[in-house]
Amino acid sequence: MYCRKCGEDNPDNAVFCRNCGERLVEEVKKAEVITDTGANHQETRSTTTTSSSKSNNDLMSCCICIVVIFIVFGILGTIFHL
């Protein structure tokens, strides 16, 4: 097995390069598979939907507040300029 960093020829079972010390073998990350029953899966979906709906509601509330502020300043600006 050749080192990617220095090109040294290492034994096939080597983990580190004997010349530069570079890791030769990539670590494989294992993923744990979780199986859910139908009821739990539906609960997860509703939680996901709720969080995206909440973020949409927060954005809409923010936009409405900004529009109301502009309207109030517009009305006050016309009143005090006359």
C-alpha cells in the first residue's frame, strides 16, 4: 500500500506510513440503524412538520411586525410634517 502523502511503499496491513507517519487506512464510521414502529414514525413526522411550521410562523410574524412599524412611521411622518 502506497502512502498518499510521501509515496512510501508500506505493507498491505499497515495503518500508518513507516516513513512519514500519515494514516494509511481511512476510518469507517458506522451508522446505527434505528427501526421505528408505525406510531413512532408518524410522531416523528408531526414533530418535523411542527418545527418547519413554527419557523414559517416566526418568519411571517416578523414580516408583519416590520410592515406595521413602517405603516406607523408613515402615519406619524405625515401627521408631523403638516
